[in-house]
Amino acid sequence: MSDQVASLRKPSAAADADALTAEVAGLIVQALNLEVAPAEIAPDRPLYGEGLGLDSIDILEIALVVSKQYGVQLRADSEENGRIFGSLRQLVEYITAHRTK
Amino acid sequence: MVAYRAGAPIRVSQFLNDVRHLARSFPPCTHVLNACVDRYHFTVGLAAALASGRVSLLPSSQAPQMLRQLSLFAPDAICLSDEAEISNGLRCMSYPRERFAATADPAPCLAACGVPEVDEAQLVAYVFTSGSTGTPLPHPKTFGRLIACVREQARRLDLTDSARWALLATVPPQHMYGFEASVLLPLASGHALCAERPFYPADIAAALERLPRPRALITTPVHLRALLSSGVVLPPADLVLASTAPLSQQLAAETERRFDTRLLEIYGSTETGQIAIRRPTHTAEWRLWPGVSLEVAGEATWARGGHIERPTRLQDLLEKTGADRFLLHGRVADLVNIAGKRSSLAYLNHQLNSIPGVEDGAFFHAEEPSNSHTGVARVAACVVAPALDAAQLLEALRERIDAVFLPRPLLFVERLPRNATGKLPQEPLRSLAAAHAKPATIA
């Protein structure tokens, strides 16, 4: 029984993550007027610096749209931008863990 | 108290100890490129250089090309850093992280607020601006003038002697505004600087909240806009200081309301340092620093006198409204100011056209984005470079210019819309930008 439940849960959780990833990618492209399509942002490609080519102003912009949309306040704590913005996947994980909306 | 880190005080005796030890640790050199990110480390580095007769270099950007050019300017310079080693052709030195044993007794030679005995004429630092020829221009800053300037700032900001203020800043200490307001001002007037440089709105609010009062926030319009629209609860401040770009009336008024305090705005430049101040909710007029005079001749305004090292042509259009007052009317068209970082279209074009494979290229001002929270307009570029793709071009640009100036959009064309005399009017460029949706397109 628990195995059935577990296998039922897995695909839907993955689907949720995919949906959120697509949503966040869309938010980023729209907020920054980027010239790539949301689907073109590879989930593990660096967002900051040489990857997607975002700079600190962009990071601030994303922080604001993310807080409005998901109620998450980004914090640096002991991490640098590199962690949360290390990739789209990491950003989505952070949002998933901390969202209040 | 000379500084706070995460709300914990750092005493003057510790500071002087750290300065003494660092000064003794420098390898042979006469210049120190101070790339420290932590504001306390930066200040120790600055004071150690000063105390040992060395000149600090404060670069306007960390682009590899800039740092290489600085190494040509000062071949013996060492690069002091408190983060990962910067490979740029300079000898590197890590800021010594281990705590030096504090002396049991307070340091005997406690000069006023830890500022060492220094001659007025001593060269403290060079700050750099981007010249139109593509080489960074050095601007010397001498001790007496710097101190006079920031002591006047303390008076203008009404940082009274009776209270010790804590000054939190979101700006880097290498930038002229941050250098004056967040490093020299506290040092010269007996207030405390803050080691951290918070970035996200939630972190700025938390860092401010941790500080004892009276406390001030030294920041920029970009960060203020972000703070006010973030939804973060803002703790009360006793002063907010802004600079690097004009502030709208609405933003100023909301800032004063939400922080429950005065907002003062500074006007200045890398060459001159700060030269005027105003409270935007009360007046549009700027008041000059003592001794500073403006000479307006058509589109050119020259500033000289007071603490200004040399007569300087300003990059904005000013209108004098009195002997020591003026109004600001906007920038000269060539100037580029993105989130407080300054460059010029001429400099950027020089860099672009120096890239192998670029046959012709031009930067221009892009439209301000309407949906932006931060409200930052970028520069765009048109380029004729049949053998290059966007990634290669951007990588080459990244070597030469600060990341904020990377073009958005970047348009590849067969030919730039130059007119009969070879000039490039802005309008055809903007039309090209409007017509193109994707970066890599052949016209």
C-alpha cells in the first residue's frame, strides 16, 4: 500500500517541480526582457555571470518578482548569489522550500 | 567604536592593531589595489597603506582589462583581497583573516577616531574613470581635501558630535560615493562603519535593525526602489542618504515616510567627490560645498575650488540659481549611468571596436523598461561582425567592460545606419532595436 502511495506521489511531485520551473523561467524572462524563451533556460545552467549573463541588478529584479509572486524573501545569509542563483533548478528549490504563497 | 560587524562592535584599539599588523605585512610596493569586499577589511587596508606611505588604487570596475591596465599604471602594485584570488597579472595578497592578538592596554597613540597623523598633502589614493580613449584615467585624492570634504558632510548630514552613529551602506567602498560616505566619513568624524554590505531587501532591513541608534542607511535609488517595493518591514532609521542617480519626488517622499526619517541626496562625481546636497522632499535646489564654484558655459559646466583637486568638467547640465545653488537638468547625451556605475558611449564604443572581428559597432541608449521594479535602463549595441556570434562577442566585451554595460539588446547587422557624414544619429539605431526581436539577425 505504502509503495503504491509512494509511486503515486513521485510523478506528481516531479510534475509540480517542472511546472514551477517553467513558471519561474517565464517570470525571469518577462521581468528582465530577456531575448531567450523560458524553455531555453537549461535548469542547471548558471544564471549569474557567464551562464545566462545576469548581473546584480537583474538578481535584485528577480528577488523582487519572486517575493511578490511567492512570498519568499531572498536572503544572502552565509551564501553568495552563486548558491541560490547557481542555476534555475537551485532557485526553484529555494522557492519551493520557502514559499508562503 | 570604529565599526560593527553583524551588530557586534569592533573597538578602535582592535582597528589600530589590525592596521599596524597589516602595514608590516605588505611586500615591497608603493601601491595597493584595495579589492576588499568587507568594508572593515577595506578600511584596515586603506589605513595600513596610508600609515606606511603607500598609495591605494580604487578601480571603478573589476573587469580583467581594467585591472591589467592598472598594473601598467602601477607595475609594483599588489592587489589586496579578502575573497578568492583575482588573476589579473598583479601580485595578490590575501587579507590576513586570523585575529591579531589585541593588546591588553588600549593603543597608546589613539589619534582622533583612529585616523593616523598624516600630512595634508599626502596622496591617499587614485580613483579611476573610463576615458574616451579606452584607458582608465587616474584622479589623485589627497588627505587634507578628503578629510575636509567628509567633515563638512558630517555637518551637512547633522551627525552631531554628542552621538556616535552607526552607518550601514549598500554601496562598495571603492566607488567614490561609498569611499566618502561609508569609510572616510565615519573614520574622520568618530562614527562607526559597518563591515557588511547587504544586498537583498530582507538583509538590508535585518542589518539596519541590528544596529544601535542613531543609525543611517547609505544607499542608491536602485536599492531604495527595491526596498520599498519588496514588502519587507522597514525598521526606523535616523537618516537615509542617497546618491548616484536622480531620485524622483515620489520615491523620496515614500522613503521618508516608511523609514520615518529625513532623506538627503548627494551630488558629485568621481573626479570631484561630492560637491552638493539637498533634501528632495523639501526642495529641488542643490547647495554646494564651501569654496566650490560652478562655471556654466553652454552645455559645459566646470566645477572648481574648495576640496576639488582640479577644475573638472561635469557630465550633467546644471543651472545656477544662486552663488552656491543650482538645479540639475539631466545628463549630457554621451554619459552612461547604470545603477551608479558611470561610463560613456565613446568609451564603450572604443572597447567594442577594439575586438578582433568587429568591423563596426556602436552602443546607444535603450528605452527604459516599463515593467521594471528596479527601473534601470540599459545600453544596447549594434554591431557588424560576420565572423562572430553573440556568445563570442559578449565574452570579449566582458573582458573589457563592467558587466552592467553589456548590451541589451545586442543586434548583429550588415551595416550601421550612418548618415552621409559618417555620424550615427540615435533615432535610426533605436528604430533598428525596435524592429528586431532576437539578438542574432542579419538586417
